Amino acid sequence: GLLPRLQTSAPVIRTLASSNSFPQNIPSCLWKLGRLNHVAIAVPDLEKAQSMYKDVLGAQVSETVAVPEHGVYTVFVDLGNTKLELLHPLGEKSPIASFLQKNKTGGMHHICIEVDDIKAAMTELKRKNIRILSEEPKIGAHGKPVIFLHPKDCHGVLVELEQA
């Protein structure tokens, strides 16, 4: 039955857990990931989305802010330990406009993770063949430098890194 199988696999688990080779294979970086800053959601109707989080769910919701450099309007929903960023197109060339053309009802657009040194992160990620969608960081909605990593290099997820 099950007990003999568990007994045979237990020494393997103990051997793997006690092995000291794993930590030695982790390269030391000149930068490190921090906390999840926000999850961004593209929405076709910003006022309706704001109202849902504020009036229905009782969340603290920021005012709408235009971020022309990124072609978006943003609204932040404070969740205490992180935020949701509601994104709506600012102009026809907005990346959110093209996202909403493919996803009419909206949806998750990207995740944002803080880093302690964005320049060092860029250098290391380029060396590891992770594509960055801009040559230099841009100023994001929080007034801090940000970069975006290509979703094809990040398992289908658009990742934003923000200087902490």
C-alpha cells in the first residue's frame, strides 16, 4: 500500500533537504526583488471600475491621474499590503487601447515588483537575455523609475520593475 511507498521515498527527501549544493548554485546578484507593488488591471470603463472597488467593496480608491508618458489614466486601489492599478487608455496609441481591443471586458495587464537597484537589475537581466521593453527606465505612476520585461521571457506575464 501507501506506507511502503512513503518509507522508500522518505530517505530521498531527507537527502535532498540536507544537501548543501543547492544554495551554492544560486548566483549572487547586485540587486534584489522586493515586495509586490501592484497588480494592474486594464478596464474599459474607469468610472465604473472605480465605483465598484469604492462603493461596492469599500476600498480606498485614489483620484484618476493621467500618465501621458505611458499613455494611460491610472487609479490605485489600496489593499493594505499591496495595490491594484486600474488602467484606462489615454489616447489612441495607448498600449492599453490595443490590450482592450483584444480583451473587450478588460483583464490583468501586468504585475509590478519593486527592486532595490533598477540599473543593476537592467544590466543583469540583459546579460541573462531577458528583453527589456525600453532602453532606459521611464518614470512610472508613482514618480519612480520603471522598466517592463518582455512577457515572452517571463512565462507570459508582463512584469514591471519599479525602483523602491
